[in-house]
Amino acid sequence: MMLRDAKRVQVRGEILRVCEKMFRAKGFDATSVEEIAAAAGVSRQTFFNYFAGKDAVVAELAVAWLKRQGELPNLAGGAGKKSVLAGARAYVSAQARAIAADRKFMTLVIAHAGPFAGSGAGSGDARGRQAELGRGIFRGVAAVMRAGQARGEIRAELDPERAAEVYVSAMLMTVRLWLTDPAVKSDSLEARMNAAIDVLEGGLKAPRRR
């Protein structure tokens, strides 16, 4: 990497670090671009050279969050006789606890980041990274579905990619509602995620009456 490129990466990283720190401490709306630039040791114009605005910064922070979610454990490979679905549930529960422990900041991410709010926030590069990371998550879950089919845990006739779309979409919507909808009861996020998984694993169709 050339020195100039390394400097740009360093400046960008510092702006992101400062933004996350200030958003957590003061809140998104109460933090100005001028304050961010001063804390990062750059000019206001330099900030806008890297980001279109504060929403774009949150979109980048969402990319980092999505990347962490994309780092799925090797559930598809499985260990011993452990159920693939049980492993997936344990992973989802761990993620739910992590999100609940950082509820205030995750609410900010949900409200301002394009992949969740549908706002299209962020640069084209950021949206491209979001899309690629999202595809990585779907591919990982699809691999889990295939492993479950191979073990006889999941119906063989299901399209694993479509099953992954439904599974991930249900989890993301559960998170979004828990974080932002005041009408949602105060159940723990982990409990709501597990209830959603119960519906997915059980299906909606009632058994035929004899």
C-alpha cells in the first residue's frame, strides 16, 4: 500500500472511531460534523471528502456490524452428533444477547443504516460492501440449511437459498421491531428470536384433521 493510501485509510478509520465514540456519548443528533472533525483532527471539508454526512458514517458502522454477523461459526460442518438447527439457534441467541447489551447504539444503527432502514444511506462503495456482506450471510445460512438437509433435519424439497432468505429476514425484522417499535412488548430479544425460530422450524400449516 502506498503511503498516501495508507494515510487515507488511517484518516477514515479515525473519523469512524471518533464518530462511534461521540454518537455513543452524546447521541447522533446532538453531535455535529464540526465537533467530529475537530475531535478527529481534520477539517470539516476533509470529513466530507470521506463521508457524505453522518448517516453515511452510520452506514459504514453498519458494514462493520454486518461483517461480524457474516462470520458464522462452522455450523454447516457440525461437531459430532450436535444438531445443525440447535447450533444455529445457539448462534442466534448469542447475537441477540450481544445486540441487547448494546441496545442504544444498535437502535441508532437500525434507524440510520441503509440495509435496515431502507434509507440508502452511505456511498455507493458502502452500499456495495453492505450488499456483498449480506450475500455472505445468506450463503453461510444456506450452507447450514444444506447440512441440515443432509442430516435429515430439514425437509429435502426446500430450496436452501430461499430458506436462508426467510430465516435471515425473520431474524433481522425481529431485531428491528424489538429495537424501534414501542408497541412491541418488553420481552427479551433472545426470547423473541427463539419464538421466531420456533415458528420457522415448526411451520405455519396446521396438521390435517383425520
